[in-house]
Amino acid sequence: MMVEVKTKIALIAAVGPDGTIGSGNKMPWHMPRDLRFFRRVTTGHTVIMGRKTFDAIGSKPLPKRKNIIVTRNVLFEASKCHVAHSLHAALEMVRGEKRVFIIGGGELYRQSISMADEIYLTEILDHHPNHRLFPLFESDTVFPPIPAEQWERHSSGRQFVASSKMSGKPVGAASGLYMQFVTYRRRQPA
């Protein structure tokens, strides 16, 4: 008798203190350490993304990962990628896999947070003395709230100075921009 493995659904994102994850279909920052973390955690797994996220990463598949693009456009095709027309259809395509990652955008995060098992966040922190950094970021896409009664902070890495570029200019410790890798796990019912 074969037992079907429950696929763990994990969300992964870099999030500003106001929930910011994007603006104009782009990330408002470029942080090499976060990109290395993302690559390390997702390599070897399936990644599920919306079509706008696929466009934002250059309209090409992420290497060493099975890429599934969710779009309502029934004519959409992408070389070396799988296409699904709903989140449900994408999850059917990965049935039996150990873990899959939802990598964006905002709409897929909203649809999937209620069924997710884990959340991997790069929390971007404003430690500037005047807390003036984040008004500099424009935002039109946010990560959904993480309800404390449903989620527990499982692990938190140390805080790093976030070497980044904003508006094409390097940003470092003097700016107050820091980052921290955090993992949340869904609370088990009592």
C-alpha cells in the first residue's frame, strides 16, 4: 500500500516593515545576500509564481528548480516552464513532492497563506535613528499579514547590514538598512 506524501507549502519573500514586497512589478531593493539565501533554500524544489513575478525575474526559468507559472491567460507559454491556470491546478501538479515554494507575487501569497505550512522571510529592518528609510520605498504590493494565533516564529537568524542598492545607489550601515532571515511555522491545533 502506497502512502501519499503531504506536500509542504512554503512561502518565501523579502518584506519591508510595512509589508512592502514590490513596486511597479519589481523589488524595491537589490540585496545580494537575500538573493543567495533565496537560491540556497529553493534550489532543488518546485517554485510557483505568478506571471508578473515571472516577468520580473526576466521571463526565464530559475535554474535547478521546476518552475510553475500561474496565469489566467490560457494562451500563455514559457519555455522550460510549466503553466497552470490557478493556484489549485499548480498544487495538483506537485502532489507528492516533499516541499514547494510560492515565490510571489502578492496575489499568490494572499491565496496561499491559509494553506501554507511554512514562511521563509527576509525581514528588512529600518534601524536608522530617525526611522526615515522606509518612506523612501514606493510600494504597490504587500505581503499578507501573518496572524500570530496561526503562526509562530520558529527561527530568527542574526541581523546583517543589508548591502543593497536603492535607486541605483549603494546603501549600507549608515543608512540603517538591516536584514534578518526568519522562519515561521503554522501552529498545530491544541
